Amino acid sequence: MAEITPEEKQKINDYLSHPLDFPPDFKDWMADYFATNIPKIPLSQVFGFQLWSVHSASPIDTGQSTSSTSYTDLGTVGPTLSNLSKGYYIVMFGADVSFFSPGDTRTIGLSIDGAAPVAGNEAPGNVGSIGLVCLVNLATDALHELKLKYKVSGGTYTFSKRWLHALRVTTE
């Protein structure tokens, strides 16, 4: 094989440094190639992936009731996520609730490290399924706990199919 000249090498480098100028047939072939021959790159080598971690609590399907007008645990506590490290989390939670009397409200609240749920971490509702997505800052260097708590504004209501997920999006 013949040696390439410095000028030829520069032309090749220039051409390869502008992938938008590659012929459409080559781009189609390249996409097909990677779709059928997935690169074997360890996920740990993808920069930043370890910051994005999903935590899912075991869902609680059983229906359990409360008539408490302040936040309380149900017979089966939670769902709960424990041992969460410092960082910002996108937290998603919800449940199905029993039929209601007009004017009554059922509320699911997110307790952070045992504190009572606060505005912004509450999902009030009075129809079928209720839920919320919120951003939570777990700011201290400690292990944290997220737990769902429940209250109603009147009557006795049943919460079922309860779930809780947290996606850590950054550590700062």
C-alpha cells in the first residue's frame, strides 16, 4: 500500500471533520450499521450517566382508608424511598382514590425526612387518580427519605395503587 502525502492526509482530515457534508447514502448506511451492530460501550463510560439515577419504591396496590384531616400513614406505610444521597430529584407520585362526596378533597403529600408535606409537594384531588411531579432539593450531606402521606377534608376515603419514583438529575 502506498504512503499518502501530507496534502492527501489534510484533504481526508478536512472531509472527515465535516460529517454534514457526507453523502446521504453513507449517512443512511452508517445509521443502519449502528442500529444492527450496537457498540459495546459500558454505561459507566458515558459521561454524566451516573448523575441520572432512577429510584422506584415498591408500589402498594392494596386499598387502604383514612378519615384523618391531617397527614397520616395508612395501614401499609408509604411507598417509601430511603437512603437517597444529596442532590436535586424530580419526584413523581400518585394513587387512585375512591369515589367522593362533592366538596371533599383527598390529598397525597410527599414527606421529606419525616417532615410534614408542604405546598408544592402536595397533590390534592377529588376525581379518580391524583398525582404530582415536583423538583426536590435534598441539600444536606446525609441519607434522605421520601415517603407518601395522606389526608382528606371530610369523610373516609380509600387510596390504592400508590406509587413513588425519584430521578436524581444533579448533585449540586
